[in-house]
Amino acid sequence: MLQDALTIRYYQRLTDALVEQWNRGYRFDELRLYMDGYLAALRQSDAIEPYQINRLEEETIRFLYDPSNFEMTQAEPDYR
């Protein structure tokens, strides 16, 4: 579980971007490439500590492979 506020913020940005790209038609291989690039940029910029980037990667992979995160919500029928 992530505990650092900055790491959580990066997690939220990354997972929001993954869902947005999924809704645009990108698939898991492309999402994984995006995630790898995002994490590589964090490593290069020294934005957060390396161990926090590793935790971020673990949590994001868990998010990516959970199919419930990418299900389209359907509106409930109107029974009026």
C-alpha cells in the first residue's frame, strides 16, 4: 500500500491516464508500454525515491491486471 502523498498523487495520475487510454481504444500491451515509460521518466527525473517507484510499479501492475478497473459502467434503465 502506498503511503507517501507524492507517490499516491503519481499513482492517481497514472491510473487515470490508463483508464482514459483504455476508453480511447488502447489495449493492455499499449497501456503497459505507457506505464513503463511513465515509470522510466520518474526514475530519470529522481522525482521520488527508487523504492517508492518500485512500490508504485507494483500497485500500478495490480491495477492494470484487475479487469474491474476497465469495465464500462452502464446506465440503469429508466422505468418511468
